[in-house]
Amino acid sequence: MKSSLILLLPLSFSLLPYDALAAPNILLIVSEDNGQELGCYGEPYVQTPVLDNLATEGVLFKNAYVAQAGCSQSRASFLTGLYPHQNGQIGLATWKFRMYDENTPNIVRSLKGVGYRTGIIGKLHVNPESAFPFDFKAISSSNFGRKNLDLYASEAKRFMVAGEEPFFLSVNHPDAHRPFTTQVNGIPEKPLTGDDVRPLDYFGLDNAELRQQTADYYNCMSRLDSYIGDLLQALEESGKADNTIIAYIGDHGADLLRGKRTSYEGGTRVPFIVKWPRNSKAGIISTELVSLIDLAPTLLEAAGADPISNLPGRSLLPLLKGEPANWREYLFTEYHIHSAHNFYPQRTVQDARFKLIRNLMPGKVNPGYAFTNNRFFENLMETIESADEPIRSAYLNMERPIEYELYDLQSDPNEFSNLAGDKSHRSVLARLQKELQAWRQETNDPLLKQANTLRLKAEIDACFTDGQPDKQKLTLTYPEYFFE
């Protein structure tokens, strides 16, 4: 074990008068770049027995969504309880995007304030990192090379047993981020091949390359499941499992077609499982519309911490207890940018059946379309051109979207048929347009001002040379002018 991987910071706490030992520990497990491709969500090919079992012991949220389908953006949102346009982390931290204010309230600060030891294993990927004053840090790199994967569990156990105060530990695994590594340290024991699977349904396409990439994505998921099993075993060995909230989430969907870096279901819909032995029922499947911005108010309430004021999400504790709740009717997501390659802002609203995407630069080429198709796939256009309708048109329209995309998720769960121009859906379109506009106003969306959209685009365009962006040339000032 290399000592450079580990950073253990001094612990200093001021416990409040309540009995800290009665407060629940919190283990937050975050995986990279995967949607609901788990056995417990009905995926027939992948083997995920650990997470499947966790779902039977807790609550599985069937309709759980991230705020934005990007690593930094999603992580900043579930840690702060704010949408990206509210906290400022609208793009990747590695591309200089950042939160507006280092002092933004978040889970880590709030839990430390009521006596929790706080730790993170794996990457944070939010700017500035100083906004999240963890007591313990280990394996701070992204680790996409999958090195020393056994350390995630061993370092977690070291942290868990280091004190008697309640703990909050965030463990961030590198799977299933690209590269889709078939096998690491003999895991999975029997990797799938392209002959064993079919491509994900929301591709709508099938060829040998898509089948092989899908198989290796599943292999990453199986390996993730195995190492989560080691982590949960470490929790058991710590003797603290009976008073620990276990929450497992994906940070956004798979880095495949119509997934990551999009506003489609393949990008925004994620796995979300919670087990709390002391205060929740087992084997519940929740169908309510849940956002990962709900995580912050949930964990703070469970810990007895003061709520952060003016958060747009709400506590999930009633759903965890199986209690009736007057839940939200509409759920919102958004997109801005990932790296400088793919600026294309969108806003999305959905109810239990219909979903509306508003493209804020309609008629303009979406650079994310070519970025994904050309970077990760060969000869994909041949497969798209030969696809049946409406799949062929759905792909071609992704390249230069119109202003509104309306989908019936009940009859068209993979979002291939845009109903925005359908006369029979005018009332649905108008209702969702109204709800989306109201949400944007309530949350003070800076892109309600077109001038902000154009100014941000100009800053991003300025870093391009010969058609390629240069990170060193990127100068971002949006935290200064978004709310002038």
C-alpha cells in the first residue's frame, strides 16, 4: 500500500447535548457512470447479487434521478441539495467549472456541526474541494485504472473503527466509468462477451460493437457489486452495521448512447437504494419521483442536524418508513456542459407519465452528439442510417434539436417519438411548459436571461483552436455575472 494514497486529517469535534451514540452512522456509496442496470431493477444479463440483496433489505427507488447527467454536476448537487444552476457546478471540475461560493452549505459541514466524523474514499470532483471539510480522505484520484481496489473496503473499515462518534463516510468507486475494463484481479470471474448480451433498450440499435461494449459495461457493474460486498462486510466487522444508514446511488447514467451528457432517461435515471435497519421497512419499491437533491435533507433530518434553509428537495424519511406522503407531482433536471466539447443547455420537467425537454439553443448543432458517437464508436452512422423509424429520426434529431421534445414514458420509455408537434398532446405540452417555466423562475435560473447563455458560450468558444478546446485557454467568469 502506498502511503501517498492516504490522507488522514486531525479530528476535532464539538458534540451537541443529544446522545451522539444514538445518532445513525451514514455510509454513502457512489458508483460512476451507470444507470439502473442491476438485477434488482430487472436487468436480465448483469450479475449484482450484493446490491440485489441490499434492495430486499431496504427501499429501492424506481424513479430516482440526478440533477444533471455529469460527474461533478451531480455530485455537487447531492452534497449541497441544490441544482447545478443554483450551486454553480454546471460543468466538470477538471475543466475549471466550480461552485459560486466556497461557503455553500452542504452535508459535510452540517454533519460535522453536530459531531459527526466525516470521511471520503475516492474522488470528490467538485470545486473548490475546500468547501467540503472532510476529516479523512483516501484514494483521492479518480482511479479509472482500477488500482488497489481492495483499499476501498480496508480504508473504510479503518475509518469506521477510528472513533465512537457517529460517522458519515462517502465511498466513491471507479466502476463503471470508461474504460470498460473487462476484468480486474479476476473479477468478474466469468466475464460476459458480446455473444452473451444484447444492447441496452434505450439505444434502439444493435451491432457487434454495441453488444461488446454493453457486455464490458456489465462486467464493470459485476465488479462494482463485488467490491461493494467487501465494503458491506467491512461495515459488519466494524460492529456498527445495525445503526448505519446505507445509501447506494449512481452519479448518472452510462457513458453510452443517449446516456451520460444527455437529458434522456439513460443519462438522468439512476439506481438509488437505502437501508436503515432501525428506521425503515424492508423490501419496499418506491415509485415516487425522487431526485438526488433529496439526499441532503434526508440525511440531515436522520442525523438530527438543523435543516439547510431554502433547499428545493425534501426529506425521504416518510418513504423510507413506508408512510403515506403527499409527494411531488413534477421532477426537474437540467444540462449545461460537461467539458468544453459539449455546451448545449437544456431544462427538463416530467410527471408520472410525460417528460418535456426544452433545448435552450434550438436549431443549433448539439456538439455532444458527435462527441459521443465519434469518440467511442466506429461506423455507428451506418447502423443509425439502417435503423427503423422512429429510431433513425430520433438519432438524427439529436444532432440539431428543435426547441421542445415531449415523450410519453408510459408508451415510449426509451424516448424515440417526439410528441411536441402532436395536436392531441397540446394540453400536455402547455401544462409542462408552464410548470417548467415556474420552476426556472422559483429557482432563479440564470439562463432565463439569454444574454447569460450567449456570454457563457462565448467564453467556451474562445478556448477552441482548430476545432479543439484547450483547457489552459479556458477562462470562466460566470460566477460573477450569472446573478448580476
